Amino acid sequence: MNRAALDALVQRWDDQQAAYITHREQRFGIMLDAIAHLLDASDAFGADGSGLTVLDLACGPGSLSHRVLDRFPGARVIGVDYDPILLRIAGDWLDHRHPGRFTAVDADLAGDWTEALGGATVHAAVSSTALHWLAPYQLVAVYERLGRLLPESGLFLNGDHLRYEPRSQPFLAAGAAADDARTRREAYADGALTWDQWWEQASADPGLAALLPERERRFASRPPTADAPLELHVSALRAAGFRESGVLWRFWDDVVVLARR
């Protein structure tokens, strides 16, 4: 795809994702602010991110990676994803936007994905609206590997929907669901695509369509996963060796969890 087509496709992805997340840019912003605080607190990195490598887990088409690279022009990002179409978009789009600063890695977070990094040193890790696809036991394994991968004082930031428990938190669960519905309704009225519509447009590109059979093969046997509550994320990160873990930002059940080695 040419640069204009990639830009348009990723913008439509961002609009589609914002239909599910009321304050998506604010959530990205607080994650970037936390990375800036990491830089300020260390003599190992420049204020522009020089010397810093960030790992983007389940990077999708590169939305969060792009924002990291844009905010910190000296930093590098390694993006890991198992979806061959989204990873192809991320690699091509970010190569246009930030030449030589993004590395796309094809790996399954449900497996031993750290081997695919080839021994690369990373100082921080991020993820956005992705880890809820993992079963709780897989999520715990990801955090265990991440705890071994990141150095002391390394930072992890996960922005995701961490759902309320509807039986014990019925008011909160209903309020979050109502806000989700309102956000989607307003976004669709403004022309945002649905998830299925975005995939229809992406698949219209011959190069991406050629990857559809592989994508379908990879995800054919993935059953729906149970929601992992916030408490599981926080406790699993502490068990994985992170000395700090807790909520950095929250709006209803949309949460940014921060953990520091």
C-alpha cells in the first residue's frame, strides 16, 4: 500500500477503536507521561528517549508504537503481534513514519514469545486494548516472562478494559456498559467504522487479503476468554517481580495499570 492509503487505513482503525474507548487519547497520553517520568528519573536515557527501547505487546497496526516514537524521537520500538495483517500494516506504516526505528516481530503471546526477540534489550513495555484476548493463565505467563525480560526499574503500562464483576458490582458494571454504548453510538453517528467494516476495508487491499488465510488459520482454534479482573493483573505483576503495581489512570472500567521492576 502507498503511504496515503496506509495513513487512511490506520486513521480509520484509530476512529474505530475510539468508538470503544471514551478517552482513548487521554489514556495514551498518561502512558506517554509515565514513560517521560522514567526518562527523567534515569541518567541512562536522554529526554528525547535516546537509548530507550520500548516493547509494544500485541501492537496491532502500530497506533501506540507511533505515539511513542512521535513523543520520543530518540527511542526505538519493538512491536510484537501474532496477527499477520495488523503486523504487516504496522511494519509498513511505521517504516514510512519513523524509518529504522520500529521492528516488527511475529510472535504469539500465548507461547514463548520472548525467544522471538532474539536477545534484544528492552527498558519498558506497553500494551493497549489487547491483553484481554489472553486467558488468565496465559496473561500470568506473559507477566512472568516480562518480569524476567525487563531490567530493574523497567516499566510496564497496560491500557485495557478491565471489566467490573456484574454480580458484586452491578451499578459500576451497568454504568460502564452505558458509557460504552453512548461512546459507540456517537462515534458511529460521526462516521466511524465498526470492527467488521474496518476489516472489510483492510481486506480489499490485495496484499493484505493474501494474508487472510494465514490469519484465519492462526486464530481458528482460539476460544473466547474469560475476563481477568484488575486484581489479577496487579497481583500477577507483583508475583512476577514488579516491586510496584497499581492503577495509573481509570475511567469506569477502562484502566491503565502501571508496574515497575
